[in-house]
Amino acid sequence: MQHEHDEGAKNQFIGAMLATHKLNESALLTGIPYETARKIWRKYRERGSVKNLPCSGQPKKIDSTSVNEVGIDASEKVIAKALEDHGLHRRVARKRPFLSAGQKKVRKGWAKDHKEQDWKKVVWSDECYIHLDDKTGRIFVTRRVDEELDDSCVVPTFKQSSVHVMVWGCVALGWKGPLAVLEYPGGKGGGMTAARYQEQVLEGQLKVFWKDLEEARPGLAFQQDGAPSHTAKTTKHWLAQNDIPLLPHPPNSPDINPIEPVWHELKKRLHALPRHPTSTKALREAVLQEWASMPLMDIDKHIESMSDRVKAVLKAKGGHTRF
């Protein structure tokens, strides 16, 4: 008998497909056999939903006779109201990075190790893709209030490939670091390599900022994610040569990097502009201007939430959090 995957698993697969557009990779990430995944994707493209249509060959569990015996005319609205009365509602599935069991274990261990971390002595960094044409569909799930962040009720997100500009920035409590619009040719071999990262980010931006902040606040640690350009031997050598210690960062964990919501603040400011940029050059100028004018309190409030973020990871046993 063919195994029927639940709606949550199907939604996770659709989320992966919308992000990567790679059937084999999305099927592998969500544990769905390739042929089954292909059928789910075809159904979603045809109907915009992963729900199964009523099967003509299978008798209804509640037929007209049963309804007459019970004496209830169960319309769609009546059923929806009954579900709501039991705490089940239709909600847009939250998007969260895909977390494997191993990654959850690493996140839980990291949170245990950093419960007493002095967060004002961390320089947070990240790259971000800025694009103004992000039009992704919404996926609905039926869940209880306390199931918002369950694996079966979230849509996993993956790194986007369609971008207009890529920026790098860093922040610390009370300090707004530089923002760099990164230059790279793109295409095969033209991405953000370790050499470009060291030249444009570490030498070009971080070095001076780190020196100024270290003088005012000794004992700093530098946070960066696990991108290949960050973990390359030459990058590690550059950091060691410049006496910049690293704060370890778990994979797929934007919820414990407070610069992530700062990117959201930046994008909101860009979308609120009376006239949107219509060229890459105009977008670059707008990004730099909005970063420069962003109030420091819009950054500090996220760094000040780090203790709550760590507690949330522990409570979720390494799983998804509300952040």
C-alpha cells in the first residue's frame, strides 16, 4: 500500500520547491520519495493546493444516513466553526529555515553553552540579498494556537538565488557598523569567494570598525555564519592574524543572529520610499542611505533580545522559535 504523506510534510516540500526550484533536492530534504514528490508538485501547480480531492471509490465515513440520524446539516461554515471551537484555525504557514535533527541538537548545545554570554561584547555580521520583487505565494495550514512553530506547520526556507544587490553589514550593541554593497561578477566561479570576502569585507570594512570598537570595548568576539567563504582556511588565517576571535554560530539559525531582523527593518524602509529604485545603481544608493539614517534603537532592541532568544531555543529543544 502506498504511504500517504500528511499535509504538513507536503507543505514543507512545496516550500522547498518554491525556494530552490529543484525537485530532487526538495524531495531529499523533506524525506519524500522522488516519484511521490513529482506528483505532489504537479498537483500543486494544477490546483494551487496539496489537499487530496475526494476519492470517488472510497465511501464517506459520514454518509447522508448518518447525518440524518444525528440530525445535523453540516455545511462548510458549520464545520469550520466547529474546528475553531476546538482550537483549529486556517493560518498562513510560518517560513523557517529547514532544521534537521542534527542541527536541532547543535542549536540546543549552543544555547546551553551561551546562556551567560555577554552579548554587548559580540560583533554580529551577515550578508543579505536586497531585491524588491519578492513575490512568494502563501501556504495555509490548519493548526492549533500552540502548533505555530511545529515542523509540520511551517514552510522551510532556503537561500534565494534571484537578487539585485548583495550587502554585508555588522552591528554591536550601541554601534552601527559599516554597510558594504558587495561586488562580484556572478555566474560560475563568480560568486562570493573567500578571496573576495577577505578583500571587500574583512580588509575593506571590518578591520577599521573592529579596531575602533575594540579600543572602547576590549574582549570582543566576531560572529559570522557558516558560508564557505567564511569558513575557508585563508579566511580563518586572516582572522587569526588580525586577533579577531570567533563566536561559533549554529547552521540555519537566523533567529539567534540579531542582525537578521535589522535586515527586515532596512527592507521596510526601502519599501516605504515614495519612489522605488528602478536600477541597480539607484538601489545601491538607496540601501546605503537608508542604512545610514536607520536609528540605532532599531538595532539595539534586537541585540538586547538575545537572552530571550537563547531561552527560546532551549525551550524548543533546538527547534524553531518565534524570533
